[in-house]
Amino acid sequence: MAEVREFTLPDLGEGLTEAVIVQWLVEVGDVVAVDQPVVEVETAKAMVEVPCPYGGVVTARFGEEGAEVPVGAPLVTVAVGAVPDDLAGGEGGTPCAGGAPRSSAAESGGGADSAVAGPGGPTTAPAPAPPEAGEPQDSGSGNVLVGYGTSSSSARRRRIRPGAPEGPAHRPAAPLAAAAGPAPTTEANDTRTAAVISPLVRRIAREHGLDLRDVRGTGREGLILRTDVESEVRARAAREPVAVAAAGPVPGEERIPLKGLRGAAAEKFRRSRHEIPDATCWVDADATELLAARRAMNVPGAPKVSLLALLARICTAALARYPELNATVDTAAQEIVRLPAVHLGFAAQTDRGLVVPVVRDAQDRTVEQLSAEIARLTDAARAGKLSPAELSHGTFTLNNYGVFGVDGSTPILNHPEAAMLGVGRIAAKPWVHEGELAVRQVVQLSFTFDHRVCDGGTAGGFLRYVADCVERPALLLRGR
């Protein structure tokens, strides 16, 4: 009796969950070989021919061309055991439709035809041509992507319709070399195969240097599952540190505990990169007028205004125009939370590490007030006297990495905030100003944002507004 097996769309990796059927490569009633492509599908990544891990007669197809099929949905059903051995990749002793065990039919070498169970009942199909001298024979396959065949012979197999003549295959076959028994399993002649369906499983094994033939499958009929490969990877990883520990520490190495302020910052950075899909855009701006405005404001007897305070004031004005960026994402509720007040954090480097003090209600402060509060918080940070409230609940961060003499950066967002403005060093550079080439004070501005809260158009609009304010600050800096 033939066994009908269902072949489903396998996991194609890269997080893909569905594919579109582009073209069927077989029809109902076709005889297919092990690893023969049966359908061409299109994913979000590429066009892929999907080979079937079973050899036999196609009894059903699922889905029309152009239809979207989810991973795990059936593609075809195949009657295994109704065709010659080297097509079905069968197991010895399982009877064919004609009543003889498949292994006997394969070994006899006689008889031009063997029985095939077609859609209208048993029909006849040609026996396969004998393999070339020295060519290994398959015992089955679990492969599903082109290029993962178990032997070179499978590449030469063609689709066969039941009852269709195949030329030389109808001549009496010569005795097979394999009739004397299975090929020995040695390093020089290893004919073992691995029962694998998912290409993702093969990729994981390849990335970790695993031979799938040495992995024990826990799926049905010994199928190797992703969990089997991952368990083997973990088992190897658990064994490897023992040898490293036995060797002892490397002479001269220094180990610094990730504790205290450094440990808290490391955990925040890790969580930010793990949870937030961030993106960065940047632009060069002529800061000559901004520097001139600062000089004009810092007259004798007036409160001192810092450059960081001017940039902070520009940020609050930009957030008033683009409030969607003063936000956070509630992952538990799957909601974007837009915040009513701007609590502006700024990066400050101290002897104890990087800290981000927060200016509360920055949108309500003048440039002079912003400058005074930033100076107070910076002094407290360097003295190690910032309170927890002064280091938490920020909604937006200003990062002036230009003080380190660098032009640009792609910073990690200060979780759970949704955006950060980065400011590089201001340096004299050639610049076209009012149609003439001149030496101007140029700064690179970068803007990193959580792509969940907005698209590139909003982020680009925010950054362009900031750059315009840097280049023409006079109107903005009047009043609040």
C-alpha cells in the first residue's frame, strides 16, 4: 500500500511567515523524485524553488498561482511507496502497489516496469535507469531548498508522468552495485542522510558547525527539529567553557564588574537596542549665526548663556512642532504614549561614567533659565550629588558629543525615550553662503528616533527645522 504524505510550506528563515505561489512545477498525477522542486514561491526576500522531501506520485496540490500561503500550510500530498525505490527514497520491505516489496524490486534488476498507483487506479511507470558506476544511491531526504540535495544523482532526475516512455529506462536494467548490500559508512564513503525539512534548521546547524547526520531527531520518524539543533548547540557551549576555565585567566587581562552606574547604563543600552527599532538621519548646518547670537547675548552683566542651552531651546521649539517625537511606547498595551511636557535630558560625562541629568518642564524655560539649570545639574553630576529624580523620567535627550572633537555619531536611544538629537563639533569649513564660497562654522546634526512612533518624513521634518534654527536663530531666540 502506498503511504500518502503531506508536504507543507517549510520555514524559509529570516522571520518569513508566508509566501506567494508563483508557478507550480508539477501537476496531480506526476511522479516526483526526492528533492525535486514542486513549486516556485516568492517571499519578501527572494524567489525560491521549493523541493519536496518525498518521492512518489503527486495526489493533490493546494493553492492557485498568485495565492498567499502561510508557513505550515499544505502544498502537495505525495503517495510514497507507489513508485520505484530511487524516486520514493523508500525503506526496504515496504510493499509497492504491485504487491512486491520495494527493496526486492530495486535489487532484482529485472522487469522494465513497476506498478504505480495513479489517480484512476494502478497504472505502470518505467523503472529507473541504473546509476552510473560509483554513483551513491539515496535512502531518502528531508531537504526542501534547491542546492541541498543528498547526492549528485538527484540533480539528474526528471519529472515522470505515469505510463510515459522514458527511453533507455525501458531496457532491462543491469544488476545494481548496491544489490550486494548497503554502502559502508566511512569517512571516505559516507552515505548517511539527515532527516531535515526546514532550511532554517540547516542554516542554524551550518552557522554553528554542526553535522546534522550526528544530531538525533525527536520529530516523527526521526525528523530533526529546530529544538534538536538548538539543544545540541547549547550542549556544546556548556562543554566548551570547562576547557577555558581549566586554562585559567589570560595573563595581564583586567576584569571590570558591570555594577553600579556602569552596570545600570549597560542594562539600559542593552534594553534599548533589544526593544527599540531605531533609525538615524543627519544633516550639516551652518552654525555661524548661532555662535554670533550667543556672543551677542553674553554681554557683561547679563546671565551667561551656554551653547548647549541654545540647542536645548531649539529642541523644545522643534518638539512643539513635532509633538509625536516627545513620546514613549507602552509595549504591554501596544500603544504610543505622547507626553504633555518636555523633560529634556542631556548627556554629561563624569569621572563615574556617562549620566543623563534631566531638565524638568524645559518647554516653559527661557534660554537663560535653561542655561542656569543645565549648569547646576552638570556641577551636581560631577560631584556625584544628583538625586534619582534628577536622573529619571526624561522624555527627550540632547547629546553634545562635539565636546569630544568628533563630527558625527549614531547614538543608542535613552530607553524608553523615542528620540535623541546629536550635535557634533563646530569647525571652520568651506561653505557656500549667499552664492559665494566662504569659510563658515559648520556642525553636523544627527537625529536618532524610534521608528514605531513616526516615519522618516516626521523625523526629517524635525531635523530640518532644527538645522534651520541653527542657521537662522534670531527670531527663535526672542522671548521664551
